[in-house]
Amino acid sequence: VILRGTYSAVCAPTGTAFFDTTGNTGLQTQGASNVLAGVIAGLLGQGYQSITAAVLGLHLVGLSAELYAGRYSERSLTATSLIDLLGEAYHQLEAK
């Protein structure tokens, strides 16, 4: 289960919860949840375990929103903007 909010959470069936603080109010835009679902589905297709795909997907989409807000206003964030920045967000994670 994914609970999106100021502090988003991914809750596993075992009762374990993972929290993520990335993102901003721009993620309330229409289509952001669809982008998140698509990212998670793509990660599952690459062979990630479901909990890992959910945690990583949530973080990538949140990081994409933060990258956008660093350049523009988060109020103008669109689902397409999130998609456009996913590669950069993934690259930032790989660099760490």
C-alpha cells in the first residue's frame, strides 16, 4: 500500500513501513498518480521485487518533482514534466 502525502509511506504486508520525504505540492497535479503507477510497473517489469519497486518508484517521482520545482514553480508541474525528469532523477540516485 502506498500512502501519498507530506511524508509518503510504502507499507508492506509484513507490517514494515518505508517513509519518503521527497516531493512537493506539485504532485497533486492530475496524472501524477498515473506516472507513479507507470514507474512502479516499469520497475516490476525490470525484475524488481514489489516492495522495492514501490519504494524506488515513489522516491523517483518525488525527486523528479523536486528537480522541477528547483527550476520552475511547483504550481506549474504536470505529469509530462515528471516523466521528462525521471531519467535525471534516476541518474542522481545512481551517482550516490
